[in-house]
Amino acid sequence: MKRIAIISIALLLGVTTGSFTKFQPSITGAWINKEGDDERTLVCCGGYVFMVEYNPVNTAFNYAGGGRYTEKEGVIIFEYEFSKKKDEQENIGIPATMKFSITGNKLTVFGTDSSKNLLTRIDDGSGELAGIWQLKSRSNNGKMEETKEPLKTLKILSGTLFQCVTFNTVTNEFLGCYGGRYTYKDGKYTERIQFYWKKSDKVGTAVSFDASVDGDKWTIKQSVTIKEEWIKG
């Protein structure tokens, strides 16, 4: 089985201090690169970028990293908020400048070693749930309890993909990650799992919730004992 090297967001998007290219179309949306059974997906929505590398066939989970970003004249100013890689955890909170180029539905990203990585657009990031969401409360024995720092759980959604992560904002410890494709229609939200760190038996499964959106508040539930409230950030 062919394997791809783990490539961080910094390498994928090309941390650089060099000259910039002319303005490019927005990277907002979801992108994918496949080599054999290995997949690399990049989701950019709501001013947040989230990348994972995994293998849905052998259920291996290789990498996850993400953080806030802004676009200006064809470059991205990115700041890690979390990463599975220890060396990237040391750069959390430090801004970096990144280069990219878009032609049609293809995104080319430039590594610091002059390499080029090509991804194909999956969607343009539009949809009622598209954006970055933070878990604010969940049910515990039938009672809603607010999540507490330093633990933080984020879920980013494009038009078709979702990626979820939990980490410690003080120690920067990476605590969990899963994701895949989702649908949201007629008040029913369904996740189809394509990767899951440390819970590979969940890959290939699907879970559905009753869901509703009220402004910046998103609620999903299966029963009194399974209910979550998310706030858009």
C-alpha cells in the first residue's frame, strides 16, 4: 500500500517570508489530495483552517493541525491553535505567512523546500452549517453542563466535510480528532466517519441527530442523554 509523508499545514501551505504572487481566488471550502489509499483533506471556513491526513482503508490516522487565518492579496496569515505534531505545538500562537495558487478547481501549495502539492476542490464552503463551531455544553445525566477550559472542542464544517478536534489550551496537548462527510436536511444531521484517532473501529460508521440552528447556536440531540450545544466562532 502506497504511503504519503505526513505534511503539516505549515509545509502544505508553504510558510514563507519571500515575495508574494498576485491576488488569487479564495481558499474557502474543502480540498483533497489522494495518493493510493491515503487522503489529505483541507477545510477552510469561517476564518479557520483545519487539515488532516488519514487512510480510510486501513483506518490509520496520521496528522491533524489547524488554526485561525486571514487572506490578503493571495497570501494567508496563519496561526496554529492546535497540532498533533509536537514541534508544531511549540509554534502555537506564532503567526506565519503562507503562499498558494488556485487555477479552476485546483489548489497548488508551495513548500519551504520548493515542493508543490496539488489538491482538488470538493466544495466552495457554502452551506447552512459551514463555519467553525465550538462546543459550549453537553448533557450529563439529563442535565446540560457547560464545557470548561482548558479543554476546547472545535468542529469545522464546509459544504460537505466536517472535522472535529479536542485539545488543551494550556498544555497544547492533542486529545482527540475525528471527521468525514456530513449531510444536513429537514432537521436531520448525519455524520459519516472517515477517520477517528484512537477509535479506528468507528471508521465507516454513521450517526444521525435531530438538529436545529438558531443564529449562532447549533443544537444536536438523539435523546435526553445525548445532546450538545455549539456556538459559531
